Amino acid sequence: MTSTDALRIFLPLRPAALAEAQRLQAWAQRAGVSAGIELASALPDKAGAALAIGAFPNGDAWKSLSGHALVPAGDWQSLQDWAKSSLPACPQSFSCFTDQGPGQEILPGEFWMDDLTQDAFNLAMAPPEWALLQQCPKAGGPRLALAESCTGGGLAARITALPGASALLQHGLVTYSNTAKRRYLGVQAKTLMRYGAVSEETALEMLHGLLREADLGAAITGIAGPGGAVPGKPVGTVCIAWGRRDGSQQVKTCHFRGDRWNVQYAAGSVALGGLLGLLLA
């Protein structure tokens, strides 16, 4: 495929691999190839460069056509191999996970940069959840626990969508209410009253509750919108804490843009970036 060609990316009508397709689309465009994403119940019999991600009823016949390829959802290695062999050479990109990135935002909370900085990772454009899983051996590695409020289990879903997630994830809790934060994570009532549920103090106490029974932890609490803003805490305010049981623990307040999904996805990516920093340090 040359930079003058156009790439069509097909997903099933229930596109579990949408984020993967968007990531691949950004890769293609960075390599100078125009790429579009389409949803289909069955793959169209049309000529031209095309890639399908996921399961389709006519997938086996379709991929036998010239210029067509089919890869399973969640298999980033296959997507990466296809991109390297089928797309023009792409400039190196380094991933940075934050609310205000200096590079190109390719997905909420994730920016690609041309240079490697202290806060960036050389992930070869891989999803952060996939990269995190690669750092964990199949058995005996650090076990991760998650506490999610405004993301509602979305981060755990991103990790468990990957084969082999049991090597990393021990458990996840959706502590949406203050009562749940107190009961299951030991967040103190005085902390909630003084600082509020959306605060670095609450996020850290959520993390401490997780680390009683896990090696690694990440906690997220915030305002995903469209309502819920309070003075000093607009929609998009999210506090994220991560750390090791017997090591460093960090917390960060982010202010994300966009709708509810954008805020939730971005918060999960920043949490993953924090966990990657622990394992790659």
C-alpha cells in the first residue's frame, strides 16, 4: 500500500474493537494513508485495500480476496504486524497519557509525540492496556486491583477484553456511591465531608483500600457529566491515584474535555499510563 491509497477498516455492528480501529486509523494517517472506519453486518465484496477487525459471517471468504485482511478483535500484535507490513513506514511515536498533551491526541487521554520525554512511553503505538499486560508474566507476577467510580468499570472492561487478562487483574470494584467507597474501600466519612468524593484525598484513600489485598492498584473518581459540576470542580474533573502496596503512590487531578464517554475513556488511559510508569521504571 502506498501513501496515495485509501484504506477501509470494517467493524461488526457491535464494534468492541472501535478503539483499536481508531488507533490503526491514526497510524495509517500518520503514515500518509487516508483511512475510514465503517460498520457492517457482513463484509462488502469490493476491491481495494481493506482490513476487517472482529468476526463476520463471510469473513473467511472475504479475506481470500486480494488486498483484504481479517484479524481478531483484541489481537494488537496481529494488527501491528499487518500495519508494519502493509502501510508505508511511519515516523516513530511515543505515547503520553494526560489531560493536556503536547502532541497529537489520537484517543481521549492519549497523545502521540515525536520525542521521548520523561512522561512518555515507547509502546510502538500499542494500546496501553495491551502494553501493561505484556509486562506481566503469565503466573506469579504483580496482581492489579481497580476501584472505579465515574468510569463505572470501564477500565476493568478494557483490560478483561484482552486474552490473558487473568495474569494481571485480580479484582475490580465499582464504588459509585459514597457509601460504597466507605464500606468496601475504607474511605473515611470525614474525608468525604471535608474534601468531597471528587478529590485527591478520596482517590488516595480508595487506593489504600485496594492495596490491602493487591500488589498494584488504581483508583478513579470524578465528574463525567453532563451534570454534576460543583464550584471549583467542573465537568471533566477526575482524580486518579495509582501505586504499589510497598512502593510509590501517586495521585493526579485531570480536567478532560468532551462528552461522558470521552471523560471516562480518558480517565482510564491516564490510569493505565500511571501503572505503566510503575512497571517500566
